[in-house]
Amino acid sequence: MSGIVGIYHLNQEPTAEPGASDDLHKMTDALAHRGPDGVEVWCDGPIGLGHRMLWTTPESLLETLPLTKGGLSLTADARIDNRDELIQLLAMNHCAAEKITDSDIILAAYEKWGESCSDRLLGDFAFAIWDAEEQKLFCARDHFGVKPFYYYYQPGECFVFASEIKALLSLPQVPRRLNEVRLGDYLTLTMADKTITSFQKILRLAPAHSMVITPDGVDARCYWALDPRREILLSSDQVYAQEFRKIFTEAVRCRLRSAFPIASQLSGGLDSSSVTCVARDLLMETNGSQLHTISTIFDQVSECDERPFINAVLEKGNLISHYIYGDQSSPLADVETILRYEDEVYVGPNHFYPWIANRAANELGFRIVLDGFDGDTTVSHGVLRLRELAYQGDWEMLFYEAQAISEKHPISQYQVIQRYGLPYLHRLLQRWQWMKFAKIVQLIHHKFDVSRKYLIWHQGLKPLWQRLWKSKRSAGGNEALCVNALVNHDFAKSIGLNERIQALEPPCEPSTTLRREHWLELTQGVLPLVLEQVDRYAACFSLEVRHPFMDKRLIEFCLALPAEQKLSQGFGRMIMRRALEGVLPEAVQWRPIKADLSANFDYGFLNRDRPILEEVMGKK
């Protein structure tokens, strides 16, 4: 975790006197929380780069950024994970690897591969390189957007970038105008656009993108994308599990590179417990050090308390535990302080949990925290395998999995079939496949004693009629707005919100394969948005949060898995459960669900935040 800034005056000649120093200092001052270990700025003619340093890795203790070598200058917020491979490819093994910084590697990669250098990098990174010979600025961001990169571009005048929007807003030339289009996106949960922000003309460099800036303009390109067609076929469940364990262990290992003690956020869930247990074992193997854990517990709201599972992990030993009392905080407890660091709208109402966890980590003296962020999405619970089974006509396996799920969750077998299997009947009628439709109606009737007339009407004729009627209205130009009741009709019309929703999220048939749905979840715009918010909530406490489940290799592997490796015997994320046999406590390995923290939100809001609530209600 560091902070980067830069200004490129597009209207200056290369020999012009430096004029960006004062502005660079304003920007680095705005990012003081991101880097307490040093601040540097560098200017040369039309270009200026700045950096806020937070030491994390052993090599970072040797870094001075911005880094200049020949005609290249670099500022970076980066952790490069394939260091050994790159050091060999770049012929940098003339000195000890521990003397080579990640910034050295990035600059050497650009020297060798030019604008294709980002294609070769693994890890979390956002950086900018000034190429004096070609008079261009090259910028790149990691595959999923773990490291943030925001910019303002005024053609013919300037290009300004920073790790946080607040640094851009510290400059008078950057406008402070609300982006109403983004507000419409937020209110309708249309977060497909990965470039715009809550401020007009302030944009984000999209994940897995690089761009080149010259006086002639900005040219961005996507250097990598997930392949939804790739499939991995191995010989057995055991071989799949072994491969997952290998890749996941490496994803954790490369995030343990640190000059300081590391903490892991341990909630007791499958994801955080997996990261904690693997990290603990790796640390003991390499240097015998112990891993610290930070866990949120609940005394007053017992239904949210996960201590039985937390303790099951701790009982395996070699962990130093620390606790936070989640029911002693509330959604609005630190809201004014949070808003000073938060540059955009909240993605969800649980913002206060990472805030109190990061504050505790900072008070305990940590700089690096591991977490299990979004393992749900990376590995996938795989519930849409049920829909896939219906579309494949494998109703026997569908019934089996539905029964297995009903035994582990508060839902009946028929409710599972109703949700994931019966919509297939509607699809059959759309395609006028009456014989198949009748056969499945008969099958469900015998299995669950459901009225055939009910199935024919509610799962066939009625949806078909509704679809035809909607299509007719649409053809007549009377289609209702796709927005929800939160959005004022005139506001929606003024920003073209309906057209925007239709363009960004065009109506389509539900995914018929789990892999397609998994790919959509991994590529949605809300994922980098949440990662950016996680980054800001850590940065304000001078912390770097590392996410093993956001590892490119792991995500590519999990997406390409067959559906039965994700959902099997009623268990989601089955491959991870098998892979971590003997590493995870059985109580965690085979737990089907995790605690719902909604009760604590309600408790905090209605009790601790009641004075604020009553004041607002009174003013209404």
C-alpha cells in the first residue's frame, strides 16, 4: 500500500521549466495516510510524478520512488508476485534477488517489452512510467483492480492521476461536479461501467487495462481477459483437489512476503479460515514465525457470533489471536470520519466492519493483513449447476442435489426444483417443444404430487403470454422504464437512464451454464468498486490488505472447473473443501452456511444509533 500521483502538462514543450512541484505536493499531502514512511516528488519539463511510501515487503525498504533510470521514470503502488520468473527472463540475476525491488522489475520489464510489459506481470499493481525519449506516459492497473488508479484528462491541457480521488480534487483545475449518471447507476444497481466515478470527468483506469498518454490523446487497451470457454478436465476429484491446493497455497505464499509481522482476518467462515490455516502452515515451514489473527465476535447479538468456528481454527495452534467486539460498534458510529476518507458512495451497509477491523490492526501495529475477500465468487458455490442440470435433461441428478441441499439448508427439495428447475419448462414452450414439456410436467407431478394444471399454467402458458405481451408493448414504444421506485422519473429521463441500462445490461436469457454465470460474476463492475473501497478503508490506517482469492491464477483455474467441482452432494465450493482436508478443522471444512450479520446491523442501528435515527425522523 502506497500512494501515487502524477501530472502531465500536455501543452508544455519538453524543455519547459518544471512547474508541477507545488501541485504534486498538494496531491501527496492529500494521500499522507497511504504512506507514512516517506514522500518524494520528481519533475522534468511537462511531467511530474509523486509517491507516498508504505514499507511492507523486505525489498520495499530499499526503494526510493519515483525511480529514474536513463530516460524512464516510474511511480508505483505495486507488489509483483512472479518475481523469480521475471528476474530470470529479464536477466537481472547479476545481484541477489533480495536486493532487487519490485519497482526495478517493472522498469526492466518496460525496457524489454515496452507497452506489453503489463501482460507479463502477476500481482497487485498500479503504476505510471514516463518515457522521455518517446514523450509519453504509460500507465497500467492489475487484473482485478486491487490497486486503484483514478485520472482527470483535459485534452490539450493536462492529464492528472492519483491513487485516490481526493488527491485529484486538491487541484483547482479538476472540477468538483457530481456525476448524475453514476448516481443513476448506483440507485439502479447498474454497476457495469468500470470507468466512470461519482465525479464528472474523473475516471478510473479499468482493471486489466493499460493506457498511453501523449499530447495527441489517451489510448487505452485491455491486456488480459478471463476466458469463459476454457475448461479443465482432470482424471479424478482427488487430482482436481490437489491442483487447487497447489494453486491456492501459492496464492497465499506470495502474499506473505513481508518485512513485518502479518495478521489474518479470521471470521470463522470457510474463506478466511482457509487463508489463515494455509498462511499459518507456510510461516511455520519457512521461518517458524506465528501468524496473528483478528476476529470480530459478538456477546450481545449471539446469533452473529462465530466463536465455535474461530476457536476450531485457533485450537490447531501456532496462532496469536486478537478480538474485536462487533456489537460495540454500529453503522453510523464513525460515519463522519469515514466520509473524510471515502470518495464515493457506500457499496453496502456493512462498511463499519472493515473499518473497525483495520483500526484494530493499526492499533496492534500491523501493516499487512490477509483476508478471505470474495472467495464465494472466486471458487463459486455453484448453485446454478442445478439450472444447468435441468437444461441438460439430467433430472435424476437434479433431484439428488436438491435433496442434498435441502438437508443442509432451510429449504425443501421442491423449493429448490421450483427455483432452478421449473423455469426450464418456460424455455421449452418458448421453443415450442411440447413433448419435452409434457414429459417433465409428468415427472414433477409424480415426484412431488404437484397439479399438472398448475405446472402447465404457471410454468408454461402464463410466462409465455406475459413475454408475448411485453414484446408487443415494447414494439409499440410503450415499454416502461427499467428503473426502480427509488429513482425519480424525470431524473431518469434527463440522464437517459433507461437507455443506459438497456445498453450496459441488455435483456438476455438466463445463463444456461454455471461457467457462463460464474464468468459474469467475476467480470461485473461492482467487484473492482468494492476492492477500491476495501483499499481506502485500509489506507486510512496505513494498512495493506492482501487478497489471496483475487489471484489471477486461482481465478482462471476455478472458472475453468467442471460444474460438479463447484457444487456436489449439496455442498458449494466442493473442490476447496476437498483440497483443504487436514488443513481446515472439520467443523469449518463441512459447515454449509455462515452467520448472517443483519441482526447486528439492526441492533446497532436501533440502539446505538437511535439518537441519530430519532433526530432524522423528527426532522422528516
